[in-house]
Amino acid sequence: MMTRPTWNLDALIQLFMGVLVFLSVGVIINHALLTTEELATAEGRFLGFMIQTAVLHLGSFLCIAHFLRLHQLDWEKGFGLARVCLRKTIGLAVGVALLATPIAMALQQLVARAMVSVNVEPRAQEVVQTLERTVQWEQQIYFALVALVMAPVIEELVFRGILYPAIRQRGFPRAALWVSALLFAFTHANVMTFIPLTFLALVLTWLYERTGNILAPIVAHGTFNGINFFLVIYQHEIIEKLRAWQ
């Protein structure tokens, strides 16, 4: 069993309030700089996405750094990074992600079919819809940076590195597992991906427990996002190749 620092409740409240503040600031800046007409265009949606993600991820990183200072900890001791064996950790994380991704995709298809059966239109996440309309390579690079680096780092630090152990340390291991997983899925604000992302969160939590450091779920999360990013960017080419093979 890995040894983790005990997270202070007041510091936890400050952390999550800070993240909410930066989330709100991103939305305010977005609507202050862009008109409704601009947000209806592909360029406007991308600019809005860039503003909100940059503000949220940078702000969250600063909140986590402050959170660690309140506990008089550095990043290594706070999240087990001192125990990292890079080759073993990355290999395990990528392997787990490669196994979990098709299962998550299958779950998403099942949810989509269930939604259709009750006359509810399944819709992709807003960020995926924006990415599908993005054709400029510079914008795709920014999307890749968010999907492969920024989102996995911040989300894993918050959900697996802080929220999960904070609840677990207070004597509620099952609640810690499910609350952190369900909140992770809920924050993506999409019905079709809720169950697949809950499954992914459970896998990432297991990976964090198994390795004892936050790098493992970060790499696995980034690999999962990378596969989905590739499929969205090249979906038309993939469909054409599959049709050619039939």
C-alpha cells in the first residue's frame, strides 16, 4: 500500500474554490471578447476553446501549486513522483490504456444505441465537435497539446492525486473510488461519454494505486486521449480505407 500525505480539508476547499474561480474567469473572458455571432463560427469556437482551456489549466496548476505549499510539500512527495521508474511506469500505463480504450469505445456505442432507442440524439462532447470542424494544422496542434498534455496532467492531479485520496483517508475507500470517478465523468458534461469515462476513471485510479505515482494515470490518460484525437482527426480517411477493404 502506497503512503500518501494527508490532505487538509481547508486546503481542499481553497483548491476547488480556486479551480471554480478560474473556470468562471475563462467563461467571462470568453464572452467579453467574443460576440454570439463569432462564437457561431468555427474560428470563434476555436478561439473560445483556447481562451477557456488556457485560463482553466494554468489557473488549476497555480491552485495545485498553492495547495502543495500549504502542506509544505513538493511535487515529488505530494504525488509519489520520487518513486517513478520511467520505463516500467510508462510501459504499464500505455499498455493499460491500449486495453481500456476499446472497452470505453464499446461502452460509448452501447450508450449511443440506448439513447437512440429512447429517441434521444447522441451528441459528441462540445470539444470534439469543435475539433471535427478544425482543419488548420496550427489549431490541431493546440488541440493535441490540450488533449495529450494539459488535460491529463491537471485532471489526474485533481481527481486521482487529490480528490480520491482525500476521501479515502477519511475512511471511505469505496466512496473515494466512485465519487472521484463519477465527478470526473460528470465534469465532461456529456451523456454519451458518462459511462465510458466513469469506467476510464476507475481504471486510472487502479493504476495510481498499483504504481504509487501520478505519472502512470497521466500517461494512460494522455494515451487514451491521443487515440481518440487521432480517430477524430483522421476519421474520414479511416472510413474510406475500411470501405476499400470491404
